[in-house]
Amino acid sequence: MDYQSRQNTLQQTLDTQSFDGFLVTHPPNLRYLCGYTGSNGLLLFLSGRRVFFTDGRYTEQAREEVHGARVIIARGPLLNAAAKRIARLRSAAIGFEAEYTSVAAMAEMRKLVPRGIRWQAASGVVMRQRLIKDAEELQIIGDAVQLGAAVYEEARAAIQPGIRESEVAGKLEYAARQAGADGMSFETIVAAGKRGALPHGRASVQPIPARGFVVIDSGVILRGYCSDMTRTVHVGRVSREERRWYKAVLEAQLAGVAAVVPGKTAGEVDQAARQVLRSAKLDRYFTHSTGHGVGLEIHESPRLGRKQAEMLAPGMVITIEPGIYIPGKGGIRIEDMVVVTDTGCRVLTPVTKELIEI
């Protein structure tokens, strides 16, 4: 990863916003900017220099992983160590990640520096930079999607009446670890029968019923980057009404994918998918947004929801995942990951979306 270029880009942003320094504490942002993967770290941009603070548990790890910054092993709280450096300036505007800083931390930060130091809340400074994935990131994300698809197929093959949802999830997660995944992007969702009406119906001990839809939503982490995919299969014979439901969701998903074009807003993509379900008189069962960004975190910007004004741009990686959730009957969701290109988008998820009967 070109950490030096990422740090230089952030520094240019800080300069245009008249920050004398900036404090990075969010772990995915630390990984993005300097390569650090530990659980306790702080990266300080100050007067054109970068200093990374961690504790003694991560001495060797930080020396191996951190790029483009001087590593300091603090003996006490990292914030205290950073504040001592900041205080040398006596007068300065220091930005911090507002969305990841608690009220208690903010109060402590004010106590640790002289009155001349002005803390300035800043939201999304690093995340805006992370929106556009570079070629290396896109390669890793593509590999993660392929791995996630392969282990999904193993889980799907295990589905049969009577097997517990948790067993299906366990087979998928074990296969992911065997295949080299760092871990799972989130707790695997396997929701069968009536439980499919729960959009986040994490795998339970409930046996899969003799007939009905089964929603499987899973993702893996590979070299730090996440994948995300949902498919819905049917146990037993599909009724005419159920087939109509599935067809509507599939058409909505395809409409969402087709709407992904640079310059369009996230809200326009959401509207394209939602309109299909509205025409099928199923939109009242679509209770979440059409998609979200994916990268070092499973949920990143942009959010593809109603009236979201973020414009799509080449290099963004997003999900398209409309669904319907009918109380007492079940649910259907179909989700692909796509990368925005210069002319439209490229679907990364290789798994068929045709309705499968088991």
C-alpha cells in the first residue's frame, strides 16, 4: 500500500482547512494511513510531521507495520503523550475525528493542553479519502468477494429441512477460515421461514423448515478488506406468489445495479430499486436503504438511501441489496458488491441470482 501518498493527500487536506495538526484514532483509519492493525494506537499529524503512539504490547508490531511515521512507545495514556507534543506549539488549531471521540475524551483533551491550543471537531476527513479505492485495494476486495462466494456455495449445499440455521452459518464460517480469511465481516445471517422477515436475523438454533425462503447474508475479511453478499434460496416447491415476490426483488436489484453511473447520486440509485418494488406493490416491505460502501469496514460511505446526495465516482465500492420482509411469511434479499467505473459499474459478486429450489 502507498501509505506515503495517503498521508501526503491527508496533509494537503489539512493545509487547505488551516489545521496545524490532526489526531487520528479510529483503527480502520490508522490502518489506511500507516498500516497499523493493533487495537491501541494514535497517529498525530503535527507541523508537517507524523508521529505514531502505542503502548508496550505493540512495540514490535508497530515497528513492523507502521509506515511514514515515527513510532513512540508511550508509558501512560496515548492521549497524554500526544498532548505533550501538541503543547509545545502553545498556539495551534488541532483537528480530531469528531465521530469517534466521546464527550469524556473531549473533556480530557481540553485539560491536557494550554488554552492556546484549539481543538476543532472534524467529521469524515479520512473517510472521504477512503471513498475512492486504489488499484491495490480493488484487487484485495475482489479477492475477498471471490472467497466469500466460494464459502457461500459450501453453506448453500448444506441447507436441508431440519438442519439448524447455526449449523449452516458454522459450516460457512469454518470454510472461510480454512480458505484463509482473517475473519467474518459481520455475524453471519441465516434466517429461514418466518424468521426471514427479520432483516438482520442472525443464525439461530431454529431448524430450517420443510418449506420456505432462507436468507443467507455473509461476508469475509481478507487482508483487512471486507466482502458482503446476500442470496435467498427456497426449501421445497415455490408457490406462484412467492415466485412473484422473488422476481420483484430481483428486478429491483438489477435496476439498482443499472442505475450505478458516475455522477448519479446515491439517492437516485435507491430510488431506482425502490420504484420497482413500488410498482409491484411491495415497497412497504422494503424497510432499509438500497446499499452502502464497503472497504476496511463493512459499512462505509456512501449510504445508498432516500435523498442521499453523495455523488457516485469511479473507484467507489458499494452494495446493491434491496429486500422485502413480510411478517409471518418470510423475507427475500439479493445483494451484490459493485465497483463504480468510468462508464457505469462492474459487478464483483459471481454467484447466480436465479431462484434456487432445494
